[in-house]
Amino acid sequence: MKELIIYEEGKIYPVEGERIAVEIEEDFGIRCKFMGFIFKDLKENEKRNLALEIAKTRVKEIYKEKEAVPLPMEIAYEEKKINGEAGYGVIYDGFMLSQVLLNFFPFKRGEEIRVLITDRLLATFDTDMRYHLRTCILGGGWNIVSTNGLIHAPARPKEFYFARRLLGEKMDEVAIREIEEVLGDRFLRENDPRIFEVLKSLLLQAFFYSGFGEGFCSDKDCRLFNPHWQEEVINSLVKKRGELGLCEKHKEMFYRLKNDKN
């Protein structure tokens, strides 16, 4: 059975990578290893080269899918980010970033599943000819999970957008906080403890995608569901400790994949 290898970067609390690896093994029986900060062993010249390539994956035009031409200050920012000295807020093309990681950190894809947990905002270019924020990027190379994507990509409850239309220019920070207070726990917030369990679900999606080329499910109660609303994230991806949380179809596929010795 393939092994999940987890790396991290950014200010991504409450990730607790070591604990996630332990619980993945205990709850799902999947071999899982936490490797810590992904860029820790890079030399200075490698960091500069990597910063340039990451800067090229920035999304600068929402309606155009193309490699960015980075400015010197953007490359400098990416160097700081690689050194753990920068925050977040920049949006990256998720598939381009995954390819950059594969170029700099190659691995044998048939033997392990690599996942980077990051605070970078990820987007993909969709059929409506524009970029959309995503919670994760699943593919044949590096899988990437965005903690900030979990907060900002899925839509908040409809009442939030109704209030925003109603208030218009009066929708200031005070109004936003008041509306969020009314909505309570119906959406994920920064440093939300529920993010921990959501990350376990996304790692399971990466495991399925690598094993079957299938990462999502139409059943809203399954961990493999691809939620577009915050309330769907909480319903589908937040489960009780030790709960498998898969529909019957994916439960059967899961046990078949676990028992595969290849």
C-alpha cells in the first residue's frame, strides 16, 4: 500500500502535522509520515531559483490562464516566503505550483503520495474561463492542501451574501463581525480547530485520487465529497475521531486499496 508523506509551510496553525500523521494511521490504517517544513534543506541558490519559479505561478489576471512575468519585488517576496518570513494573500495557479514542486522535489509516484499543507491561496482556471479559489489540488504529482483555501474558497451561508447586498457600502468590518457572530459555527474561521479534521479528509481524498484517479463523491455525507459551501465542508469533511466517514461505494474501494500489496 502506498504511503502518505506530508510536508508543510506557512503560518498554518492548527495543522499539527505529526498528530495528523498519527491519526491517519490509527483511524484509517494508512501508512503516513510527517516530514516537517518542506524548504528546510534548500541551499541559498536553490531558494532563489525556486522563488523565481513560484513567482511565475502567481495569478495576475483572473480571466487569463498564463504564466506570470514576475517583478523583482515579487521574487523577493517568494524568497521570504520560502524562508518562512512572509504571510499570505497572493493567489497561485494550483496546477502550475504542483508542477514546480515536482520539478524541485521529484519522487517515485508509484510508491508514495506527497502532500504539501500550505497557507497559500490556490486557484484553478475553470470552464467558465476564469480562475476560482480551491481548497486543494489533487494530481499525479504533488498534492497541495490550502488551509486558507478552506476558509476563503467555499461560499459562506447565503445569509452572509444577502446581508452584504442589503448593506452595500455600510458593510464595514464591524458589520461583518456582527453578521459572523449571528452565523455562529456555520463556517470555518482562521485557526478553527475543525480544520484539523477537514485536513484528514482531504488527505484521504489525495489517497483515493492516487489509488483510483478518483478524489470526489456525489454523496454529501462522504469524506470524498467536493464541497462548494462552508456548511457542506463542515457536514462532509468534519467527522468524529475514528469515524471512517465514507459512503458504501468508497468504503468498499477503500478496503480494496488498503489490501493492495502493490
